[in-house]
Amino acid sequence: MRKGHLFVISAPSGAGKSTVLSCVRERLGELEFSVSYTTRGKRGDESDGVEYHFVDRASFEAMTRAGDFLEWAQVHGELYGTPRAPIEEATGAGRDVLMDIDVQGGMSIKDEFPEAVTVFLLPPSTRELKQRLSGRATDSPEQIELRLANANREMAFADRYDHRIINDRIERACDELCGLIRGMREGAGRG
């Protein structure tokens, strides 16, 4: 039995990662999706075990001490972690796992799980990224500038990823990521 692949997808805010991953998950339904743990509260209509596993700080810290996370980080005062067991169980059983994670987490996963296939999703340009962030109409101009500064910092890591995909059009980026995943499954190796 072949070992499953772990596909780690990172992108700066506004690059369209959630939309592309939604498309990929729809087309390749057999992919498992890694659900992280967090100490932050639920937002809107989020459900435990779907977007995140919501736990209190003491439980999260106990899991950290027990080595239950492949990686974890504190972001804006809240803790986020990628559970080790579900990923190791799925890949060990030959199932492929898709992970949506920030750059810091992506680099940590690669250190801990060297066979992971890392993919960085890029916007077509910084100008386009700024237009996308402004078009959301959810952030103040100051927040947009902060997100752009963070995006530039994150994009500096793109060359450390195995693959880079430019999201100039959702369908094309989805096609490219699906093709990469199918190629890896068929033993095409890394490109």
C-alpha cells in the first residue's frame, strides 16, 4: 500500500487560497482536510471539528506538552496547532491530506514532516493583491497596509516551497493544483 501525501498549501491574505482550496476539495473529494486546534472562540456559524477544534488554553497546553501537534503557534494572543495523529494515521493508511496553513506553520510542517508536498499560492502582483484586499470592504486602509506588509514578508518564503502557483484566475489555479495532486498520486514525483 502506498503512503498518502500531505499537501501543505500556504498563501498571503487576499491571494484566494480559500476559494482555490474549496474548488480543489470539490473536484478531489477523496482528499482529507486537516482541521487545526485553536483556543480562540467560534466566529459566526463555525462548527467544532469543521473549521477548527475549539479547546480551552489548558487543554491546548496539555496537548503541546504531550507532543500532539506537528506544529503550533501563538497568533494575536490565541494558540493554533496542527494535530499529529490524524495526519500520520491518514497518510499511513494511504490517504492524502490537504492542509491550509500560514507560512510559519508551513515551514514547521516541512521540518517535522519532510515528505510533505508544499505549495505556495501567489497573487498575480502586489497591485492586484491590494485591489483584492480593498475590494473585500472588511478592513480599514491601515489594516490593508498591514496585510500588504505581512503579505510581502510571507511571499519572501515562496521559493522555499516545492511548488508555486500564481492565482491569476481561480479556475486555472484550481486546475494547476488538482493536476499537481493527481501527478503526485500517480508517482510523477516533485517538480
